Amino acid sequence: MLKKEARQEVKSDFPPVTKEEETAANVSQAADFLSLMKNDIPAEIVGRIEGDEQLRTAAAELAADPELAESYRSILIEGDAGVLREHSQAQLAKVMDQYFAGVKAWNFLEFRQRRKKLEAFRSFFGQAAPVRGDKPDLSFHKFVSPRQTKKAASFGQQDVIVQADNYVYGSLDQVPHYMTAHSGNNYRLQDADAVARGELVMQDVANIAARHPKELVRNYLNNTFDYQTGKEILAAYLAKIFDSPRQAADFLSRNSSPDQAQNWDRGAMYFSPDLLPESLTAAQTLPALQKKAEAKTAAVSQAMAEMYEATGIEPPLSLEVRIRDEAEIVYGRES
């Protein structure tokens, strides 16, 4: 997780940098990052977003933190897969620590039970396929990024910050993004393209911007992983919180609206009674199930909050798969 690090005092023979000089340097660096973000963006888009407050805030965030700026440049600007993989593995290690937290070294039975549960989640979500919701048209065989086509029908300041025009966007069939779930026309994308050039992002940039307007870049990078490691993180994250893979997938599909994604820790989520194992038994009354569902909602929200506090990872309520440059279609429409 990318965190702020306290600056250490370093003795020097040079006179100290004044506050005015430091401010001027930050302003200059912020201007450089603004130029970097807008490089190769169509002029019509640049004109539309010129002077935008979100862009200036993101540029200032980068100028104030060299470590964050280096990660941003490597991962989002240059598309360095090695740096992204290293970052993703570090995040996976943190999630695994959380998943096995509380298991005593001598308790082999509990460890095996946790491992077995984790393998079930890995199997289920490991088989999840990348899909994209789009207009019904079978005359083409692949999707191409806006930067390749030089077209950008819908483009905003947040897209510029995360270099969205370099990517073809989709989601996973078992964890649909709100737009994919309601498109009615989902195309299956090639797994090979996702593995080779894909990223998995737990929350889309609009929802992260709404939740963290002053630290958009840091939170976006904390939730961006290479595709394969991202699937492992997703499986371990959900195994920590839910009873079964199917329960997790059903819950996510019912809690994927922008309001729920942006306010998951403010009472916006709801665990439906029919997702409880007890709902399969005739002995449970509806009021009793509703009460248990309310308790489960609170438990899920608390577990997600604890995971965010430990790792900086948001719940995958608007999960996206984004594939650099292009993505081939496996076969027509899925649904």
C-alpha cells in the first residue's frame, strides 16, 4: 500500500530551502504532471477539461510525494508491467496476512479449513472471464482503445488522470460492473489479452474520486493490480468476508450501484435475507431472516472497513478489467 512517509531531517552545508522556494518547486512540478497527464490527449478533450480542479488536485498530490509520483509514472504513464506486478504482489501479501489473521501456528485444523475455503474462492473467481458491455454489433472482432482510434466519445478529467484512453474497459462476468450488468450486450474478451496486458481495478475512478477527492491517485494505485495477481487478491479478499463464492458474487451483483460503491461504509449496502444459508430451511421466519441479514450487513461492512484500513483496498463494488491497447472478442454476445 502506498502510504505517506514522514520526511527525515538531513544535515547539509547548504542553506535551507525556504517555504516560498518549496512552494514554487511544487507548483512547477504540478505543472509538469499536468502536461504529462494531457500528453497525446485530443485537443478537443484538453480544451474541455482545461483548468479543472480535479486535475490540478491530482497534479499537486503527485508533486508533493516523489514516491507516489514515481509509481504513477511507471504504472499509469509508461505501463511498466514489472512495476505493477511488484506492487500487486505486495498488496496480495497484505491481503493474505489479513485472511489468515488470528490463526494460531499450532492450529493446523483451522489453517487447513481456511486454506480449503481460499482454494474454493480461487477456483471460482479464477475462472471468471473478462467481458465488455457494448452496442450489439457482430461485424468486428476486437475492441480498440480510444488512443488507437483517435476517438473519444465520452471522456472526462478523471479519465485523463488514470490514462483511460490507453485501455479497453470491461469487467468480470462473475463480478459485473454496474454498466456491464445493465448493458444487456456483453462480449466475452480473450483471456490471453487480459493476462498479457490487463489490469484489475477494484473500484472505478469515478467512485474513488468521489470517496477520496484529495488523494485520488494514491487510492487508485492502491486498488490497481496486474490481471492475474488481481484475481488472487479478489479471491482472498472475498474469502475473508463471505461464506461462499456464490454468496460473494450474488452480494456484489446486488450492491454495485454508484451510490453503494461510493457509500459502502455509510450504510448504503444491503445483505439480502435470501443470501443467508438459513433461508433454505423452512424453520426460519421472514422477520428472523431480516434481522440476521441486518447483522450480516453490518459484519460485512465492518470487515471491508478493516481490510481497507490494513491494505488501502476498496471493496470490489465497481470492479473493472482494463486491457491496454486492444482486446479481441472470443465470440459474439454473451447475453
